[in-house]
Amino acid sequence: MNAGTPAVVLLSGGVDSTVLLHHTVKNLACQPVHCLSFRYGQRHDRELEAAQWQASKAGAARHEVIDIAFLGNLLKPGSALLIGGAEVPALDDLSEDERQQPPTYVPNRNMVLLALAAAYAEAQGVSDVYYGAQALDTYGYWDCTPAFLERINHIFALNRKEPVSIHAPLIRLAKHETVRLGTELGVDFAHTWTCYRGGETACRVCPACVERLAAFRKSELEDPLPYAKQGAR
């Protein structure tokens, strides 16, 4: 890919998508960059607020927040991440089997979001879409794997005129490696949000918080987010 190539970046406002955005702008030199965020019925808007800040900071040409909240109503029986779904669990309460696809998985979310992003990209004349799939250390989602990335690209390659390619540059990085990359890129992690529960402070115990805290610890960096006190559930 040549410098100056336009790109669409899926931006949730979490660590992975934020690092991806800055990597796309600074290391890959993509221009212009269009950021897409989605309101899909998630429990809170904390990540979306962070996404707006990061899109502005990175100099994105455009940032669209797309409302597909109807998805939450359809899928809430199948995900703790959605309004009306089951309670967000602590990671320690999940069995090894549950960690392969925890209750915070949203059915087919990445397939839906990438389909919308690919449609947007095609309409804008952009050929490359980036999303922040990352090799999670302690739990996992099937739609963040290299196998998923390969197969969804096979589908989009069927386009007879303007095929769109999906890229996931962080997909083989551990979380602490993503944090280090973000630090090298000058990412302000104080303006990211990870906690699935979305309180005034990050809960510390949900799968996303545990993963984030471990990543900063392995990177020998201090996480700038405020957290609930140790032992809080």
C-alpha cells in the first residue's frame, strides 16, 4: 500500500482500535482516513466519547457515529455486552471453556460492522478497511481470528467491480505489544475506554479490564484510567 492511500478505520474508542487508527495515519501514512463508530445497543457510550476524541486527535477527515441500536434489541438474549442482556461477568468467574467465547461476545457483531464498513468504503471509492482485531491473551472471539479475516476477504473479493479489502494489522500482536506500539505512536491512553460495564471508573474485573491491566503491567507502563478499588466486584 502506498502512502496517501485512503482508508476506513473502525474506531470503537478502545485500546486496539485507537492504536490501529494512529498506526494507520502515522506508520502507514493513509490519507484521507474515515473513521466509523457504531452505536449498536452497547451498555454505555464511554468508548464512543473516546472515539470522537481520538478521531479528532489523529486528524481523521471524517468521523461517523452510525446508529444501529436496533441490533441490541435483536441480540440482547445472546450477549452481556448489550442493554438488557445478562450481567457483565468478572473474568475470574468464567470457566476455561467459557473463555473461548465469553458471555460478552456479541453474535456476528464484526461481520455486521465490517459489512457496513465495506459498503461505506465502496461508496466513498475507498478500497481498504481496517479493524482492530487482536490476539487476546486470556479469552477470545472467533471474529477476531486470522481465519475469520482470511474468509471475509474471500467474500468481499467476489465484488466484480470495486472489491474492498479488510486489514487487521494488530491481529497477531498480544495486548501488551499493542500498548507498546501505541506508546511509540504517542497515543494518549487516558482518552480510551475498555471496561465493559461503563461506570464512573473502570470496574477492574470484567474480561476487558483484566486484559487491559495485564497489558499495561507487562509493558511496565501505568494505565492512566481510574479503576475501582481492588476487590470490588
